[in-house]
Amino acid sequence: MGERRKAKRQVKPRTTDHGASSGDIRRPEELEFRRYGYAEFVDDPGIIRGLLVSLHQRVAAMNVNLSAKLEELQTDQDTCSQLRAIRLQLSELARTVDCCQGEVADIKKDVVSIKCDIEQLQATKEEIEELRDCVERLEEQHRRRRIRLLEQGLTCQLAFAIFAAVLGMFQFGYNTGVINAPGAVIQDFIVEIWQQRYNEEISEGSKNFLWSVAVSIFNIGGMVGGFLGGSVANRFGRKRGLLLAGFIGIIGGGLLGSCKTLKTFELLIIGRFIIGVNCGLYTSLSPMYVSELAPINLRGGLGTVNQLAVTVGMFLSQVLGIEQILGTEQGWHILLGLAICPSALQMILLLFCPESPRYLLLTRGWEESSRAALVKLRNCHNVEDDIEEMRAEERAQQEESRFTILELLRTPYLRFPLFIAVMMQLAQQLSGINAVFYYSTTIFTTSGLSDESARYATIAVGAVMVMMTIASIPLMDRTGRRTLMLYGLGGMFIFSIFITISLLIQIMLSGMMYVGVGSVLLFVVFFALGPGSIPWMLPSELFSQGPRPAAISIACLVNWIAGFSVGIAFHPMRRFLEDYTFLPFTCLLALFWIFTYWCVPETKNKTFEEISMIFRQDNPNVLNSIHGGSKLCQLRENSSLIGDASSLSSPDLAFEAPPNPPHSQQIGRASCRERV
């Protein structure tokens, strides 16, 4: 052993990287055992063999286990299907991930768009805040302008123009009553002319026919004139239309005054027709001219002056028609010929009056002429409030120009105010006031008065009407048109019942004569309180500048037709109903009162723009507007706009608003800023 070790020390072969010499040829297992420190076992073959056998057994066991596992995997079909399902789910998951990546990109774009929308909404909010400030300033300006308009007073020039205009209504009242007092004398004149012309006496039927024609043809002429009044107002203007009517009145009055001198009753009939046309034009033009001249706070009182002129004319014709003055055979033609005087005086006075400022600005577009007329009427150089009020009406009615009667009837939102205007005219004529004038003398005579005293009592009825009309002038702008109309119709309804009762039981109770006389007087008092004057002014207030002339023409035509119908039907109705003559008028008064309560709006202290906006198409409920006040639809829209502005300040913003406002809103904002 010692020799072997020495030989190993002498020979030192070159080793490899694994610690074995290049010349040393050994088995790999031996080298491995030596590397891991098992050198002492290498020299023992038994140990090595045992290890190898053990290793072989382990490898064999592992092979058996692997084979079993492989066989198990190959035979397990459920596992394979599960693996395939997992593989499909993984594929779908991969596709879903790809889609999610696209959606994430879209969401990023939406977020950017939402940010832009938020910025635009903030800008819109700022614009709405600006508009709210504009609206508040406009409302304040409107309130101040309204206060200034309500503070306007009655100037000398305005009073002069109103007086000149209502001379036409005086003409209407005068010619309405002038034919009644000298009726018997005029019938004798017809009999005399017929005798001289044909050398024979006229039959009773022919005489009654000619007399009826002479009386009723005045109403027919009035229908013609009233129907043409709107066209004349649009074509010639209010002032020149009144001048034309005055010229016609002079012709008619001249024919009436000369019929006795020329000994022809045909001139009487023709003159009555022409004077009827003259009065029909006046009933259209005079209230229109007065309403357009008057300030807001005086429009009701000055409108009542129309009815005052009518009652004064009727009263004067009754006074002059008594036998002691002109109701004689020598003076009746003078009584009729005096119709020249109101027309001639009016033509002279109108030469010093301005044209209607509303007609000049809104119909003709002549602002400077309108301004000059306002300066003259208001006696003040600062008329910007009136100009702005007319411009507001013009802006609200931009789509309206001149309306013909057919266009007025075809316009939906104008039918209801037209219906109101027509019903008010019917309420005036069918209230029974004409029956009272026709029947008052009979009532007074049956109550115990002599014939002469009854005639004077009838004149007193006219005087009471004049005084009550004067008393109603200040009430018109304090109490309101609708309220006075309700009071008037209600009082007439009550006292028409008392008149009927007094006629029925006056024979049984001697004291009922005083009830009858008092009922007639109070009936006239309540007529003068409202139904006498309001129907003349209401059509002018319910319509704006465009449809006003056509509406007044229709209303006046209905008034004349209703008056003509009452005059024709009253005497047959009186013969048929006897003491119940007033009962139909009582029923009609009840219907008119109900209609006025539910359908007629209050127009006191309202501009024409505010009144017309009640009946506009964008108003969902006209009756609610009539009873619920007169706030403008435009102000309602502004209020809703302010509400939208306040809602934008909420943290929960809705992104459904358009990014840019519509073009019409932009125009409205620009207009608002311009007005401010």
C-alpha cells in the first residue's frame, strides 16, 4: 500500500475542470460519487450495486406512476372536455379584453365630450343669468313706464279732440230719437203730399208702410255704415274717416231739412238712409278714435263719453221735439234738418285735431308723425313711454297687419274676443232699453199720469240716463268695465221683474203705480251704469291695431241689426204678450249676466298688448286667464327661463341640453340686450 501511494504522488496527471485527470478513464457513476463526497463508497462495489438497484427500483416505480397517470389522463374524457371549455373561455376572455379596451377608449372620448358639455352648460348658465338680469331690468323699466302712463292727465288738446270725436255719437243719439216726437205731424205731411200729387187720399196701409220705411231705413243705413267703418278707418285713417262721415251727414241733414220745402217725402226717406249711413260710420270710427287717443288710465272714462254723447243727443231730440218747440207742423223739418249742425261742427273742429298716433305708427309706420301727434295730445315733449308701449304692441302682433272681415273670422285666437264683442252689443240692444223708451209713456199713463205729464216723464227718463252716464265716467276706471257691466245687467234683471209685476197687479193695488214708475227709472239707471257705454268701448280694447277696425265693423253691424230687430218685433210682441212684454228681456238679461261673469275679461288699466295676449294661441286656458289676472304670457316665459337658470346651479346636472342654443333663442337674447 505504501508503494502505491508513492507511485500516485510521483505521477500527477493533469486534471479537468471536474477534478479528474484527462488520462484517468473511469465510469460516470464513479466520477459522480467522487464529486459529491462519496469517494469512500466507490471502492466498495457492493454499496454501489445496492445503490444502483435502489435507484433502478425508484425509476421503475416512477415510470409505473407516470404511465398510470398518463393512462388516467388519456382515459378521463370529462377532464379533456373541461380543458377544451377552459380553452374556449380563455379565448372569449381574450376577445372580451380586446372589446373592453375599445370601450375604455370610447369612455375616454365620452369623458372628454362630457367635459365639453359641462363647459357649454356653464356658458349657457352664465347666459341665462345674464338674461335673468335683462328680464329684471326690463320688468323694472316696464313697471316705471306703466306708472308714468297711469299718471298721465287730461290735457286741453286731448279734451278738444275727444269732444270733436264724440260729436259723431251725439249725431247718432239725436237721429235715433228725433223721429219719434213729431211722428204724427210727419205722417200728416205724407198724407198731404200724396193728396197733392195724386189727387186722392192715401190708404191707411200705404201711409203706415211709408212711415215704417222712413223710420226703419235709418237702421238699414246704419248697418251699411257700420259695416263699412273698418274699411274706411284702414283706408283713410280715423280722422279723415270722421271727416268723410261728417260730409255724408251734411248731405243727409240737408235732404231732411229740405223735404218739406220741396214737398217730397222721397227726400225724407233718402235723407234718413244717408243720415243712417253717417251714424253707422260714426259708431265705428268715434269709439276707435277715442280709445286710441286716450291714455291707459283715462281710457275707460273717456270711452264712456261716447255713450254720454248718445244720451245727450237723445235727450236733446226729445226736448226739441215737444209741441212747444219744434214738434209742430211748421218746425218738424227744422228739427230733422238740425242733423247738419253736429256734422258741420265736427268737421271744423277736426281740422285742429291730430290723427290717431297708433294709426300713424302701427298702421302707416310714420314714427315722426306719431311722435308729433303725441306731443300735441300729451302737451309734453317726452312721449317715449307712449312710443315704447305702442312698439311693444307692434312686437307682440308682428304677424298681424290689416285684417279683412273674412281673415278675422278665419283666425282662431280672434274668434273668442269677437264673440265677446258681439255678445256685448246684443246685451245692449236686447236688454229691453228700447222697449222701456217705447213703453215708458204707456206705463206712466196707466199709472195715473196725464198724457202730457207722461211725455214729460219720458223726457225725465232721458235726463236720468244723462246724469247716470256722467256719474259712471269716474267709476269706469276705478271699478272696472266687467264689474260695472255685471252690476248694470243684474240691476236691469231685477227691475225688469218689478216692471212686469207692476203691470200685472197695478189694477189691484193702487200703490203699484209708484212701483212701476220707480222701476222704470231704476232700470234706466242701471243701463246707464254699464250696458249703455261699455259695449261701445270694449271692442276697441279687446283687439290690437291690426284686427281692430274689422272687429268694430262686425260689432257695429250686429248692434244695428239687433236694434232694427227690436224695433220691428216689439209691437207684435207687445200685442201678443201684453203685460208680460218684459219677460223675454228678463230671460235674456240673465243669460247676458252669466256670459259676462264667465267670459268677459277686465280691461281696466291694461295696455292693448296685455289684453290681446289673453286670447293668444299660446294661452292654454283663456277662461283661467280672464279670472286669474292679466299677467303677460311673455312674462310667464321669462319666469320659466329664470327657473331653468336656477336649476342649473344644482349639482345634479343633466347633459341633455343642446350644446348650442337655437337660433331663435339667440335672436331673443340679442333683442333683449338691445332693449336693455
